[in-house]
Amino acid sequence: MAGRAQHSGPAARGAPGLLPPLLLLLCAAALIPAGVGQNLVTEDVTVVEGDVATISCRVKNSDDSVIQLLNPNRQTIYFRDFRPLKDSRFQLVNFSNSELRVSLTNVSISDEGRYFCQLYTDPPQEIYTTITVLVPPRNLVIDIQKEIAVEGEEIELNCTAMASRPATTIRWFKGNKELTGKSEVEQWSDMYTVTSQLLLKVAREDDGVPVICLVDHPAVKDLQTQRYLEVMYKPQVRVSQNYPVQGLTREGEPLELTCAAFGKPQPTDMRWLRVDDEMPQHVVVSGSNLLISNLNKTDNGTYRCEASNAVGKSHADYMLFVYDPPTTIPPPTTTTTTTTTIPTTITDSRAGEEGAIRSVDHAVVGGVVAVVVFAMLCLLIILGRYFARHKGTYFTHEAKGADDAADADTAIINAEGGQNNSEEKKEYFI
């Protein structure tokens, strides 16, 4: 009370004594006429710790009645435009017959509570506004169980948001994908500490991917922290054919293969071998390359490239099938004076090249049909010429000596040997 009397001194400057503040208020209330239809209006205030809160007491249908503002302890902060309270964080923003607006800077949790707006009418009016103080998390930390994980392992991550009010909500993300964690809340006095646990099974695709802990809290936006995953994984192996680039592996031609391996850590051991058989002596292996300069059928088989690192071993296979070299069928021979030769080339190809196989079959069938047709034409020509040369041949049986006979009976009697000894005569008509 002594403090209030001290602040009331300026209003009674020059007076022989100081009146108590309560007496001043009573006197002021006695001098104020009763208001008709007056009412008070105010709003609740939510503020982040350390920021500024503004309290407004407004009067509708004002008749110049006195407005004052009191704190949660019912101490007067402002009476009209006069501040009896020593706390300098309260500052007058606006004062009129219809409004008293006061700001409170550097708000703390101790400032929370109900603040009362009073209007001295008959009867007096009172309304309260509530100040709520939000406290953002003091710290946000991700703790990871293993700094370096191996693919297939399940690791534990913990994210802690300390000393917030109200309790915060923690969300997890791996890259752009949201994950689900398990949260626990601990309360210390008026503060809350939240810890969220995430169990994550890592794969090689997770290496270098950020795991993000994000906070949902009304006092703060976009508060997050992240850790990058480091995942070890065994090699990935791939075999490619350098030569022939896009063709069949034919007998007598070269073959070149390259093995590429990627892993974490980078593979340190890489080797070529032949599955279920020994490597041919003429095969040349140089680092990741395998070279066969002159293919033959004995090279058929599966060739494997193996690579290993500290995590494990992997391999990739190449199946080699050596095809025959391309050959040409010689043209057919005939006895005719004029011949037509249709050469046919047989080209070997892989089973998948159906178009090439169809073209080879059509060429072979066409050649065979042409030869058959040509042979039949030659045969018909020879037969025609033969029958033409023997068309008028027939036999006559005239008895010898018949020319001098007087009649037919005499000619038959005088014939030598009769009809059985007749000489064959032939006439040819061409």
C-alpha cells in the first residue's frame, strides 16, 4: 500500500498530505454518474515468451466513466492514464473515454493469468482477459544409434524437443516420405520435454538420404533438424560386352567383356572365372576386362565376374555361345549349254534374330525351287527332240524275187525263205 501511495503523489502535488489510492478511487466513483447501457469488451491474448502482449479494454456507449486495468493479483496497472504499478514493462498505448490499451513487453510465463478491465459505473462493470504464454522448444536434437549402418540393419533414432509449452508434436521424414515414430512426454514444472523414437531398417538406397525431425508447435514454425544416413552395402556388379558391339559371337572373331562394380566401401577385389570349368588358356584377363582374341566352340560356357568389399561379395554372369562363321553354298552344275546360277548365302544368327532367320530360309527355298524348275525344263527339251527324231519309223516285209513273178501266187512260191526270211526295210520321214 505504501508503494501505491508513493505513486499517487504527483496527482496531489502541492497538497499538505497524501490521500490513500483507495480513497481516491472511492471519491472518483462517487462523482461519476450512473451509466446507461454501457458495457466492456476485451479479447484473450496469446503471446510467445519474450514478445509483446497488448491488452485492450474498450467501452461501448461511453459516458466518460473511469476505466482501469488490474493484474491477476488485483493490483492496479493503469487507472485512466496513470500507472500506479512500478513494473515499467507496462506502457500506455492509447487512452480515451472509450478505450484503455496497454502493452506488456518481454512477456514471461509468470505473466500468465487473468487481467481485469473495470468500468466505474453504477453498478460497476468488470470483464477479464486471459494472457497465455507459449514457450518454443529450447533445443531440438537427433541422436542416432549407429553413425554407420550396414544394409538390412534396423537402427534407432531419437529426437528430443526440450522445455516447451505446451508439449510439442514431433514428426519424422526420410527424404520426402513421412514416417511414424513413438513419442513420450515428460513434464517439469510448467515445461514439457518430448522424445520421439524411430526404428528404421536401412537399405543401400538410403545412403546419403536425410532423416528429418520436424516440430509442430504454435510458438514456432519450420523448426527442424536432420541427420544424413550412412549405409554400407556389398557391391553391385554388371558385365557389359564391348566387342562385338551388337552382333553374334562367331567362331574366329574376338570377344571383349568389361566388369563394373560399385559398393560402399568401393570393392577392392575383382576377378574373372569360368563357371563349372577351367578358364581357357588363351583367355586374357586384364583388371576388369576379359579378352578372347579368337573364339572357338570350346569357349562356350558361363563367365563370371566377382567383386567383394568389407560388407560382402556379389557377382554377375555372362553366357557365351559361339556361332559358326558365315558360309556360302556353291552354285549347282548342269550339262545344258545355258545355265542360270542363284548363289545362296547362309548366315548364322542368334535365336532372337527372327527376321534374319526368315530371310535365310526364303533364299534357300527360292534357290532350290529355281534349280528344280530349270532341271525339269531341260528334261522336257531333251525328250521333245528325241520323239521328234523317231516319229516315222515302220517295218515292210516284201519277199525277194517277187518283182519277176507273173502273179502274186508265183511271187510267194518263188520267194526265198518266204516271209520268215524277209529283210527288214526301214523308211524314215523327217
